[in-house]
Amino acid sequence: MSKQDALLNLAKLRQETRYDGYTAIGDYDEGVWECDYVSPYSLSSHNEDSDILVILQDWCSSESFDYPVCEETLKLGHTPGVRTNINLKALLDKYFGKSLEDIYSTNLFPFVKPGAMNAPIATKALVKAAEQFTLPLIKIINPKIAICLGKNSFNALRRVNGLPSVANMEEAINSTFKYENTLIFCQAHTGQLGLNNRNRGGVDRVSADWERMRSAYEFA
């Protein structure tokens, strides 16, 4: 089976699956957000032969659909003006010379959480999604590295690999592990709050973190 067919099958599984307490992207705006990817984020970041995979936590919340459909977001699967995306694109370009379109990106949790975008997702649901969707996707893409943005997604992947959770971002960034042929890294979330927290005290830890990851990538 080709990578494209395997990824489409995974997308169809997501379309047919429901998690208790969460809704699906196809449930909103007469289904216009539905797509043939695990996450709409992949619409403009789906190079299946990429050796870099970016894993964000989740794509949206129920309150995200309280507004008129944004045609740009609908087309791209992400909103370019959001700081998370601006910073991610800048880091990919600076450290790997790649654009979002050059790599593959996804969300670990492919369903819609209730409430606001900063609402939490139950650990049990994150772990279930990591096992059902993210690990199979990693296996299909088979990148050199997978970059988890944020500790919660990283911990979900650690849990399904039989590894203990990490307590904080410092520990997460120093707890890279391997799944199949892929080194799985954690980096601070690229939203401004995530970067500011990592660089607390005026120390540019984010640059050092990405530099170390690039070095590991070059030798992978």
C-alpha cells in the first residue's frame, strides 16, 4: 500500500470515529471543514516523504466555530496570521531551511474539544488519539524526526510507548526518544506564551533547543 493510500485510510478512520465528550470537524458549518487528512492542518503541509513531522496538540475548539467561515483557513487548514503559525514557520526556515509546505504537519488530537482554544483535553483522550492516529501516521511517514509542540502531546506519545511522563518543559526537551526509525522531540509550543515561558528570565533557550535538535537531525 502506498503512503498516500495508508494516510487516506487513517483519515477515513478519523471521519468514522467519535470520542465521548468531543465532536468532529465535520459536525460544523454544514461539513465544510471535513477533509481527507487526519487533521485539516495537513491541507498545506502534507509532504508524505518529508523527513520532518510536526505534531501540534489539537486543531480547534467548539468556540472556534462561533464565527463566520474564514476562507483562508478553510483553504490552508491553518490561519497564517496566528502567532503559533508565524513562529513555527520562522523556526523551520531558520533551522532547517524548510517551509511548512516542505514537511508534514498534523494534530495529535483530531477532534473538537468543547469550549475555548485554551480548554484542556483529558489525558485519557490524548493518549487514545496518540495510539489510534499519531503513531500510525509516524510509521507511515517514517520521518527522521517528529517535533511535538508542547508537553501534553509529547507525554501522550511517551505513554503509548511505555515511557513515563515528564514533569515540565525542561525535562521534556531533554527526554527525546525513538519510535521505529523516528526520533521524537518535544519543543516549546510556538504560540507566543509557550515561547515566552521557555525563554523566561530573558534567556533564549528556544534557539538553543532548536539548534540541538537540528544537530541530532543531521546525524540521524
